[in-house]
Amino acid sequence: MLTKMKPTHSLEIKELLKFADRKIKSERGTYLFQEGMLAEELYIVFSGKVQISKITSDGRELSLRICGENDICGELTLFTDNPRYLLSAKVLEEGEIVAIKKDVIESEIFQNSKLAFEFMKWMSDHFRKTQTKFRDLVLNGKRGALFSTLIRMSNSYGIHKENEILIDLPLTNQELANFCGTSRESTNRILSELKKDKIINIKKGKISILDLQYLKDEIGCENCPAIYCNIE
């Protein structure tokens, strides 16, 4: 029986887990689903990390979020006819994932008003996060998009130390570029400038932010609550 829960997650995950159809041992580099596939299931990440991304018309990958413990993915296909996944879900870190049939969840939401209410709240927060991410990508340019991504990652995976915030998530520069909707070359250049100016430091594939306020000032950060300003 799955009992380990993320205490800050508002959605009634325990209710959803009652309808789990199967468990999946996820392996790094594999896909839960890919864009265009027939959508029959919704997934809850019990452990590990899953990256949600979109392939653009010119073949570039745009990473939208990273799902961690007790996060849901595949939810955008609910209550649609002949649904297909709109995004792709790639496993970044191996773990355990539970799958629930889409039609089972839809039926339960109709019958369980508490679950329906909590699910609506979760979806509302999820869309708000997505809107703020696209706002930063569109309005702040390549440099600002990277700054915004670093700020969000510090809120999600930051470990506060005496003079820095360590982003405890190893990412290649290409993977980081995918979150910014830009090229690896542009990301390399901007990271090098930030490192030279002692705004960040990079060690063993992990980034430490030395001057968070600089990044915030450069993009006119509105100091949104961390619940919305994150990469999850």
C-alpha cells in the first residue's frame, strides 16, 4: 500500500491512489508517454523525476516542468474525445510511478464532489504556473528566460547555504536551454558571463546562485509566491 505523501500537496492523492491500475518502475531516459500517442492513462509520480516537454514545429524541445513526488502528469487529456497526449513525459530520475485509467478518473470526479473540487483547484494552480512561465519566456528574451528559470529552480531544488543557493538538480546545458526555449550555445554564453561576473558558480554539473537579487532585478521580478514561481 502506498502511504508516503507530500504534506504540502493539496490534491487528494490518497483518493486517486485507490484507483491505481498498475505500478511502473521508471528508468532514466525512457518515456511515460509521447506527444501524439493515444491517451488512456493519467500518472502519479511516487518517486523519481519526470520532465514534461513539447517539441516545437522546428524540432526544438521546450521543457515545461519537472514532476516530482506525488505530482500528476497526463491530466490535460481528461474529458476530451479521442484524446491524445499534447506533451511528452521523459523520465529524468528512476523511481516508481502509478497509472490510473483515464475513464476511471473521469467517472470518479463526477461522483466525488470533494475530489472534483480539489482537482479543479490543482488544475487552476497548474495553469497559473504555466502562464507565468510563458510570460517570462515571451517578455524577457533569452537572457531573461534563463534568469527566470534559475530563480524557479532555486525555489524548487535550492539548498540555502551561507553565501549561495545550490540548485540540487544536475542538468546539462542543453537540458537547461530546453527550459528557456533557446539554443545550447546561447545558454553556454550567458552562463559563462554570469560565472565571470560571480553571479553563479558551476561545480560538478550543479549550479549555485551567488547573487539571487541580481537575477530578480534584471527581469523585474514580482516576487510571486514560491508555489507559483517554481519549475514543478
